[in-house]
Amino acid sequence: MSYDMENCIDDFIRQSRADDAKGGFIKKTARRIKKLRERLRIADRMEELKTLALEANTRRQRYNIDDWKPTTSTVAFDPRVRAVYQEADTLVGIDGPREEVATILMDARKKLKVVSIVGFGGLGKTTLAKQVHDKIGSLFDCKAFFSVSQRPDMTELLNNFQLKLGMRDPDTSRARKVEDIIEELRQHLKEKRYLIVVDDVWDQPTWNTIKCAFPEDINGSRVVVTTRVEDVAAAACQNDGEGIYKMKPLSEQNSRMLLLNRVFGSKNDCLPQLKEVMAEILKKCHGLPLAVITIASLLANKETSRKSWESIRDSLGTQLATNPTLEEMKSILNLSYMHLPAHLRACFLYFGMYPEDREIWRDDLVRQWLADGLVSNLHGHDLEDVGRSYFNELINRSMIQHGMICCEEVVTCRVHDMMLDLILSRCDEDNFISVAYNYIDMARLHGNKYKVHRLSQSYVASGGATYASTIDVGLSQVRSFALFGNPMPSLLLFKYLRVLRIAEYNPDGQTTLDLTAICQLFLLRYLHVTMSCFVQLPAKFEGLVYLETLDMPRAQLKSTPLDIAQLPQLSYLDIRMEKFMCECIGNMKSLRTLVIDGDGLSMKEVNSVKVIMGLGELTNLRKLQIGVNGWEKPERDAFASSLGKLRNLKCLKFTSGYTMKITSWPHYPILFRISRNLSAPLDGYSVEFPYGWVV
């Protein structure tokens, strides 16, 4: 109902902005009559929705459901979370298994040997494999660790394998066959002693393809495979029983250490009145590290009282008193989901837009949350800060796993595959996100009785498949769309689109990604293109009055819309610089984050000094990343002058391929003072200087 209300209001705004000034008397009259009919339709729809809203309010009062009252402060990253993962990786129950697997691998055998780690989801197979990889990796000529996932695209998977081996960037200008990539891998690994970890293999056909990349040599090479499926483990080891390591749950002592470290920050600090309840909770977790960490994070966010802990214990039910099963494990994860505050649930489910095993950047995710309206305004707090607070809270609750940490802040994350299963299950139940893996899925969504509001499309019917007219109506209601494959649907099919994320799209190197129709997407707030490909934008952005994010760092733009400086809400900009932007960079007053490519500034036709001077007009700027290739004294002077005007700047990053001593700048004292202010521990932000700079 809330979606329908928003759509109705959006229809009214769109219709009221329609231009009827052009044309003769007859055409004007016809348009006005059409507009009147449309307004009458919208008015009728508003009356229907008003009736539904009154009925919903009556139900709320009947069942005494209180309105959610948001917290008045933002949430920081809990350092105890990092301690948990450090313990899980290095101390809690990992030493014995790590030594055992390493011993199996490092025997005297010279032929290629494959060892499988098999076990229930959440037992820590990936953690163990990573520890073994780090322990013995230095003994090999080359090593790599890569994840497969449940529905792998073999071309992308093998390209990623090449990158992990340090091979040259894959040639994306042409379509590459799987057998060609395999041959390149075999040639690279030939006559080398290699260690490869293939994580999360789900079926034998996938393994049969991957193993072709490993040359049979006598150099003592080793491969580690992790899987939940015993048949896959046996096939990988060629039914060699000695090559299979079966994961075991944590002992009672290790489980207790892991829980206490997360809840209290100490392995031994537990209140006496909680010890009995803690033992009962741990018994129901059955030594599964993921279950222990998830429940511990839930307890860490609750009142430290016996009554509160008993409530969590009772919520787990009695079914976990016996051997754990997949459904029972899901019940533990689902309990943590049910205890999420209302404002975090939608943000958590939004991770369903991403495929398995993706590293997700915090700030990009927050911008999507903002564009989709999932972040609430907290008593004047900056919305981006509130979004980061939501992210930190999900990390603190162990709903997602932290990745890279920079300046004491988590900047990337991952979602455990079992947690992703829970997310997709809840998304299906709540009709929050729909995921399509092939054309059949798209057709099925059209027949769904519920409207599709968010759609993640992965590898749909590759080979030039097209969209039939039967699914047009299904796409018209989509608010967020993420593409991780081919083909790209016509943007004219979307009516209420707010978020457009094109992460993977490359049918062939000569095809241009046509985005000229985005000017029809009146509500678009977020546009992101990940790939390095040709992109055609419209000549003018025109009606994109809500666009906040324009992020295409690697795209080769055929042309840049001339009215880009007139986007009133644009707050994030990362595109390749063109000459005309020198004239308008200072007019983009709404920008909060700006990324300027050094290659763009160094082009002969670009007046770099004028661009840099224009930066001083961007007084709302909070983050600036700028390339400084070959700067001379005029550029350095202009930058020092502009930087002194950016009073709201909190993060400054330089990128350079050249060595330059900034202490020689005439305005160095100004820059040094500003950089010290930006680096203040209170803010947690820093100035990043490129290699070779002397500060």
C-alpha cells in the first residue's frame, strides 16, 4: 500500500510538470483535456488509498502497535566485532584443524594433490582454508584463493582466478571462451609449484570444469577445495579417503570463549547469574561458529540480565537440542533477523540485490539505501552518517561480515552464504526483492500476484535474448534494478525507477551501453556503471531533478550531457572529465563527493588550473579525490587556494603516478594546517597522500 501511495504521488508530480506550452490552440486544448482526465484518475486512486490507510490505522490501534521511535544518535563500529573474527581466525578452535590439514597437504608426494574440506554450512570451512593458505603459501611459487558460489558464471569465475594469480587484466574488449581462459591458466601454472584454494564448490560439473585449469605436474602443487557436498569432496580427491577432511564443531570450551569474547570483550568475564543460561544457549548452537557469533552479537545488543538471556534461550526452541540441520541453523539466523529494529530490516534485506561472495563497499551501499528511501532522518543528523550508522549496527550484530578496515572504520563487507539464503527467503516472503537468474524467472515474476519493486538480474538467458512484451508491466513497478549479466532491458519499461546499478554488462567489446532513455526516468536518484565499456548518455539530463549519484568511473562516455551542472540534487560525481566541465565545475554547488581523474586533468584541451580554482566554489564538499599527475606550480597554487575555502571537507585523497614534494609549495602551511585538521581523531577521517610525496 505504501508503494502504491508513493507511486500515486509521483504520478501527480510527473503529470503536473508536463509541458503543455508548445503547440497551437487545438493541441494545447487536447493536452489539457488529457491532463484533466489523468488528474481525475489520480484523484480516484487517492480516495481508494485513503480508505485503505484508514483501515490499516484501525488495525494498528486495535492491536496496540506502537510507532517506531528512532534512536537520537548514530552508531559506531564496535571494536569487539573485529576481536571476534581475529579470535575465530587465529585462536578459537582453529589451531588443531589448521595443523591437521597442513600436514595432509605437505606430504612427500610430488604429483598434484587435492584435499577437500567438507562440512555443514557455518562450520568455518572458508576460515580454515584461508588459515591453511596463509600458513603454507610462502612455500609455493604462486598461490590464489577464490570463491565459486552456487550459480557461477564460468567466464567471470576464471577471469577472477586469473586476477588472483596476478596475471594481466583479462581482455574485456572481446568475448572470451571458457576453454581459451583455461588454456591461458594452464600455461601460466605450467612448471610452477602452486597452491590454489577453490572455496564453496556446489556440484561436480563445476569442479570438472575448474580442475581443467590445473596442469598435472610433479612439482608438488596442491589444491584445496571446500564444499558442503560429500560427493563433490570425494570427486575432487578422486575418492582418496585420506584427502578428505571433515569439519568438526567447536568444543564446548571454544564455543564459550568465542561467545564471551563477543559479548564482554573477554574470554573469562561472565556474570555468575548468566553462566547457566549461557551454557544452555551454547548447547543449542552445537558448536557452529556462525551460530555462536550470531547469537553472541544478539546478546551483546541486549540488556545484560538473566531475564533477557532467558528470553533469547527460549526463542531458540527445543529442536536444536539434537543434531543440527540446515533448517535449524536458519532458525538461529532468523531469530537475529526478528530482533532487528524496524529501521534495519529493510537495509539488511537490501543485500539480496547482490550475488553471492561479493565484496560490498559501504559508501556505495549507503547511497543506494538513500536513493531507495530506506534511511530515516534522525533529528537533524546527516543522512549519509545515519546510513553508515545503520551499516555499523548490522556489522555489530554480525548480520554481515566486515571486510576492509580503514582508519578504524569498516569500508567493505561480505554476506555469509547462509545469511544470504535467509535474506532471499525473507525477500520472497515479504515481496521485498525479486531475483532472476534466467528468462524463465523473468516470465514467472510477470505471473506473480504481487508487484515487483526491486529486481536483481543475473546472467539472464545469455546469447542475445530479448524481453517479450508480456513482462513490460512487471518492470514498470520496479524501484531498484541491478544488472549482473545480459541482456539489458529497455529503460522505457521502467516507470518508477530510483536506483539503476549496472554491475556487469558486456556482450561484446564493440557494443555501446545505451542509456539515452534515462532522461525519461523522472524519479532516478542513483546511476552506477561498473564496467569499462562505451556508454551513450542523453544529450541533456533534462528532467532528472532527483539524481543524487552519477558514478561511472571506468566508462568511456561517447558524450557528456551539457546540463550536468544544472542537476539540483547531484551529490556524488565520478565520471571522466571533459573539456566543457572546466567551465561548469564551480557551479555544482550540491556536490558532497567529487572524484576527478588525473588523466582527465592532464589532457591538453583541459584547463586544469581553471578546474582546480572552481573547486573552491564547492563549499558543500565533504570528500575530494583528485589525480595530480604532473602538476606544476600554477596547479599547486590554485589547489592550495581552493582547499582553504572547503570548510566542510572531511576526507581528502590524492592519487599520483609522479613524485612531488608538497613541502616546497608556497601555500604548504595552509595545506598542512588543513590536513592536520582533517586528520583529527574525532572525525576518523584522513588525508591520503600518494607514494613519493613528502609531508
